[in-house]
Amino acid sequence: SFACTRAAAAAPPPGEGAGSVGDDALGRRESVDSLCGEGAVLPGRGDLTTVTSEGYGEATLGTCERLVRLLMRLTECVPAMEGWGGGWNLDADATLLDIGSGYGKVVVHAKLLSRCRAAHGLECVRSRVEISNLTLQGLYGELDRKALDDDLLRGVSFCCADATREAVLRYTHIYAFDRVFSQYTLAALARLLQRSHFFVFVSSKGPRTWWRHGLSKVQPVAKMRFVTTGRERCTVFIYVNAQFVPGV
């Protein structure tokens, strides 16, 4: 265990003192673990919700921007949502969760464009989370003092975990690049979303798929073309949580 490793390092073998190879190895271990994010729970090889859905796809920069700007003005872009009030738009009071966040592109762009209160990425592949957190550290190094004072990146975080193991999700906006998710993962995610509290959900799966898996409280209100860096194209659907729709 990690505790045993720490204890062993505290009592180096004869001939080794402070700054030994054992201490260096422990330092590297702590560094790597910290890159997995606060509260990380590394998925096991037998977790079907993760091992069946580790494929990768990444939105282009242009697609990210179009999606975020649509979410920022959702009640303006969807005529039926006029007068619905707060909570629906990705604004300074909103919180975003990216399920399957990959290398963190959508999370960072959403934060920079919308200035939302928090943007969090959950990813089951450890190496991707480590790269996301290293990139985030690098971004802090690139910011000038004014941007740092403005807390431009405050609330951005990444964590290695199986999202479907969460008890409940409490974010106003949830995005999932679920095109690569298996039916097993979709079913588990549907159960989680059904018991969670959110206003807007973005998915590449159509409504019949989610309704079939038991996510009955979502209704599509918009859709847009989605392009990946691998030049694949698909449609993403913007859903609202019908439990929060005014007058329903």
C-alpha cells in the first residue's frame, strides 16, 4: 500500500540516508498520484463501465467554441426556452462536468469562454488525466499577473475515476463524449443521470437511446454538428432536465 511505501522510505536500508533512491522513488510516486486529481479512484481492470469504453475522440477547437457559445446563450437560441429564467445557460453561476474528459480540451475552453464557476473533468484513463493536470499546470505558468488576479482558471479540475460510480452528480451542465461508450456504460450512466440534479445534458446519443436505458427525464431542445480532430462527424443533442422546466 501507499502507507507501507511511505513507512519503508522513512527507514532506509543500511548505507542509505536522506535523499536516497527510496526517497526519490517516493517523491515520484506522490507526484504521479497527485496528477490523478483530488479524490481519484483508479478504475480496476474488471470494471466493465470503463474497460469497454476507453476509446478516444476529440472535438476540434471550432466545435468546442460553437458548443460552448450555444450553451452560453441556450435560452436565446431555443425559442421554446424564452423566459425560462436562470440555470439553463452556461454562465458565471454555472458548473460544468465533462464525463470522459480526455485531455481536458472541452473543460478548459468552457471555462475560458463562459467564465463558469467550475469546470470539472472525469476520465477513466489515468494517463489522460495526468496529461490534463500537467497541461493545467502549464497554463498557470503562461498566464500574466492580471489573468492570475482575475482567477481565470479557478474552478478547473480533473480527476481519474469511473463517473458511473458516483452517488449523484450536482452540476448545472453535463457533457459526455459518449460516442465511444458501450451499451453497458450507457446503461450505468443513465441510472446515474436519472437520480442526479442538472439542468442541461449534452450527448451524441439520441433520445430513444437514453429513454430505452431509463433516463426518462431528459428532453431534446437542440442539436448541432460535431467534428472531431480525426475528421469524424456526428450530431450532438442538447437535452434539458424536464423536472426543472417551468410549468411542468
